[in-house]
Amino acid sequence: MPIDHEPIDRVFKMTDREVWIVTAGHPARRGGLLATWVMQASIDRQSPVVLVGIAPNHFTRELVDETGAFAAHLLRPDQIDLAIKFALFSGRQMDKLAGLDLSEKETGSPVIHDTLCWLDCRVFARLDAGDRVFFWADVVRGEKRDDSRPLTEWQVMSHADDQTRAQLLADRQSDVKQQRPKGRAWRDNLPVFLTP
């Protein structure tokens, strides 16, 4: 029996995930992307861990693999334009960090100062799951700059103009189409330690 994807999609649309800018690299080669698959992966305050999932074709994924580190930033609701900048363009074609107030913290990853908050993270585990590469990272430093609520995916989409929204959706669909065969291939060849 075929799966009816519409009700499943409606369930997922009920969530409104925070958008994160994930940056990586060094002064000569740096980049970043907009991500919604970023989450706390430990409740131990003495050993904070974050888990990030990035599509394997993204420039930022290459940079995280190169450096073994990244910074994750939550945005304020007034930073929709910054979110769109990191969502629409590839770091292979432009330096998305140019003109931003940046610094390097403990890991050397570029940290954007004008954000709601940031985390500086050092990768300790990696899993290529076909359509996503998952990085577990120790959070070695962080700062909260403001008490605003974080910018969410729904806010970005609802405030984008029609052309930008169409481009964001087209980019997402292109990513899905490109990554779907990799995800299927990974599932067909699951490592033994992941099988039930």
C-alpha cells in the first residue's frame, strides 16, 4: 500500500524550527550555511554537545571536515536578510562572511558577533548517513547576547518576498532530489552496528 505523504507533511509543518547559521573554515577558506538540523545532544552541563546534520554536497560540510570544527549561531527575528543570505548562495561562489563583524575563538571557526548567540564547537564524531553528514561536537565556548526569541524557519519563509520564497523552496527541492539516492544507498547498506 502506498504511503500518503500529505498528512505526514502536515505533521512536520506543525513544528517551527530555529534557524542556525553554521560557519567553518579559516581566513583563507571560510563559509557558512543556514541549517535547521542543529540540536543539543547532551544534557550534561559539564560536557555540552551539539549535533549538526549537513548535506554532503555543501561547501560548509567540506570546511567542517577540513577543520574538525564549526560555530553555530542563532539569529534574532530582525535578521531575516542575514538568514536568507546564508540560505541562498554557495560559499563556493561568494564569501558569505565578508563585511560581517567576526572573530575566531578557541577552535578557529569564524564567529559572527551580531547574532542572538553563538557556540564554538569541536567535532569528535562523524557519521555519513547518505543524504546528511552528522557531526557530534563538544561545545567549547559560547555566548548569549540578547533575550530575544530565536528566528524560526516559518518567520524566514513568511517574511521573504515571493521570488525569494520560490528560490528557497526550489533550492530545498533540488537538495532533496540530489540527496535522495544517497540516502537510499546508505539505508540499503547500513553498518551492522546500526541495524536493529
